[in-house]
Amino acid sequence: MGTSTTLDRQRTRPGHRQYLPLVQGATLIEWTGTGLFLAVSTIYFVKVAHLSTSSVGTGLTIGGVVAIAAAVPIARLAGRFGPKPVLIGVMLLRALATVGYLWVDGWWSFLLVVAVIAVTEQSSPPLVQSYVGARAPENLRAKVMAVQRTVVNLGISLGGLIAGVALGSGTPGAFRPLLVGGAVAYVAVAAVYATARREEETATAVASARVADLLKDRRLLGFTAYNALVSLWMPVLNVAFPLWLVTETDVPERYVGILYAVNTVLCIALQYPLNRCYSTTRRAWLSYAGAALLLSCGALAFAAAPGFGAREALLVLGSAVVLLTFAELLQVGASWTLSFDLAPEGARSAYLVLFNTSRTVANRVAGPVLMTGVVLALGTAGWIALAGVLLLGALVPFVMLRAAHAPGG
């Protein structure tokens, strides 16, 4: 009896192949390549390409707008051909654009390259998610994505470490191997996906999706807008937090990097263990509520930090970063579960590509403008206002759950 039970458990226990090692390996290569240039990109644009910081910011924002507009044709391609061939094409285009940075000699050439990069960066994650959705068992999708995101953070950290060593010379020529290395990484990712077995390819066959119908889907539009709101942890962490620490507190600048490291370590350590929090539709909605509430508390902590001395302010800012990190973990995980649940089976790739524009809106377009033009401009009042909006956002999941249980919901 005991032996039989043990054998049954072994049969039902997910094997390593169900976690899609091909995807995880490709992810490590992709994000190591991304990490090579991510941390030093602004330095390259300003010191090597000789662009002003304002022109860089404007170009990145316009690139985000272009990426949002490009989501429709990318969604059409993904809906017609499936995620794999489109993902391969996106990676090859990303490799060309990355090498293109070497020939940037002015704002217009910078804008062209950064727009292509933005389109490919936005397209890659939902195509990978759709690829996972076609291959992983339904009950393991969130776990596979949790492993994948852990690998993403490992790759970024590894790439950033290599970049730091490579730039030790401080010469402009040190950037060239980083860009070439990133391009080679993207070509390698395309090659990895191209090696997928033929029987796996049939798993991604999907019906041609009418993107026009998806654009009229109120659930998709509403869910995308809500995800953009709760994704504001990105511009808070990447834009508002470092500027607030440097300009409004007595905390030394070096702690920006240390607190970023805390965020990265927590993400690597906790993304997979927390997958139970968003493993079902109900848990995913509750995770969204928790993420919005944590973001609201984090905003209040940022508002309070300038009122303390350097040591106490560091503790407050550290607490805020931890709150943001847990919000990030919950929001990202919940978005996987609910986007898988809401995406039509025959149009999953197109749906996920359109849904992922929410991250671009939050991280590249509206988010940075909101942080610099409203939150930081208003100071403490801006943080309190942001906390209030996010607190209201924490109520949305309860409305959705209640509507789902109503007659005809």
C-alpha cells in the first residue's frame, strides 16, 4: 500500500521537463544579454553618443509609444503564426537593433534604434508566456512562469556584473563588447527556440485571431488598464525612488544601489515560493489587491522619509523598497494567472501581446511622466495622492470577485 502510494505520487509529481528547461535556458541567455547594457545604457547615450539627458528621456518615451502602436501588428502575427516564429523574428530584430546602437550619432538615429528596441522588448515577454501556455500543464503554468522570472532576475544580475567588470577601464570602447555580446545573446535565443522539436510546434497551433475583436473586448481593455495601475511599482522603483533619495533625504547616494540589490535578491528568492498566492483565479485577484495595498503603504513610507535623519530615513526607505518588492512579486504573478484565464484559447498569443502594453504604459510612457511631473513635483502631497489612488485600486479585485459570483456574472 505504501509503495503504491509512493509510486502514484512520483507519477503525479511534475518532472523537470514540465518546467520547460528550453525556455529557462533561453531566458537566462536573453536576460544576461539584456543585463549587459541595461545598467549602463544611460551612460552610453550621454557620454558616448553625446545626447542630453532630456533628449534621452524624450526618445525613450516616444519609443514606448511606438511599441504600444506596434502591439496590434505583432498581435496579428502572433495570432496567425503562433508565438514561436514571431519570437524568433523578434529576437533577430532585437539583435540588429542592439548592434545599431554602435552607429547612433544623433537624436534621430537614437530614436530609430530605441523605438525598435522598445517594440522587441515589449513583444518578447508575452510571446514567451504564450509559448509556456501552449506547453506547460495548466496547473503548472504559474509555477513555470515563476521559475522563468527568477531566471530573468538572475540573468540581469549576471549581465550587470559582467558589465561592471568590463567598464572598469572607463573608456568609450568598453561599451562595444557589451553591445556585441547582447546581440550575440539574442541570436543565440532565436537559435534555441528554432531547435524546438516538431511535435512541440504543433502545440502552439492557434486559430487566426481577429485583433479588431480583441480591441473591442471590454474585459481585456479594463484588465489592461488595471494592470498598468498596479504596475506603477516599476516607475516608482526605477524613477521616483532614486531621485527622492538623492534630492529629499540625507541618505548617501550609494544606498540606491544597495537597496536595488535588496529588491533583486528578494525577487530571486521569493518569486517561486510565493506562487501559491496566485495559483487560482480568486487568489490572483486577491494578490492584485494585496499588491495595490502594499504599493499604497510604500508610497506613504516614501512620503515620510524626508522627516527623519539619515539613519532613520534609510530604514524607512528600505522598508518602502521591501513593500514595493512584495507588490512586484504579487502583481507579476497575478497577471500570469489571470491573463492565462482570460485569454481566448484560439487567440492567446494576440491577447497576451495586447495585454502586455500595460507594462509599457506604466514603465515607459505614463509612469515616468507621472512620477516626475506629479508625484515628485508635489513632494509629500504627491506621494500621499498616489497612495490614495492605489488604495482605491486595492478595492477593484473585490468588486470583480463579487461580480463573478453574482447571477450571470
